[in-house]
Amino acid sequence: AVDTDLNKAAMLIEAPLVFQFIEHTFCAYFTFEVIIRFLAYKEKKHCLGDAWFVFDSVLVLMMIIETWIFGVILGLLGNTGSARPGS
């Protein structure tokens, strides 16, 4: 709710550094958690049978795409997201 209330930037790369830091920290933490959970399986194929692991992995993948991949792509394209929805 704090991010929604105080961060007026349309894109993460335009947000104040505190919001960028928190977003990257959450993304790194949850990525680390999924990796540790994956490594805990003796037989790695069994992770696909754990619905919660698959669900969490999909959420983390979407977070990685939104936080890190889109940031790199938009940075390379030079798009700063100046056209905000509703403006």
C-alpha cells in the first residue's frame, strides 16, 4: 500500500531509489527462496508434482520478468514510460 500511495512513477526505473531498492530486494529474496526449495528435492523432477512449488515458481518468474527483464528491455530501448495511463 505504501508503494501504491507514495510512488507516482509509471515505471520502476523512474521510481525513487528507495522503491527500486525494495522491489529488487523482494525479487532477489523470493528468487533465492525458490532456488533453495528446488535444491531441497533429492530428485528434482518431484518439484513438478508439488502444486505449491509450481505456483510459487510461476509467481517468482513473473516477478523476475517484471522487475529485471522488462527493466533491461526498456533501458535498452530507451523507453522511460513517460506516457502514463490516464494522463
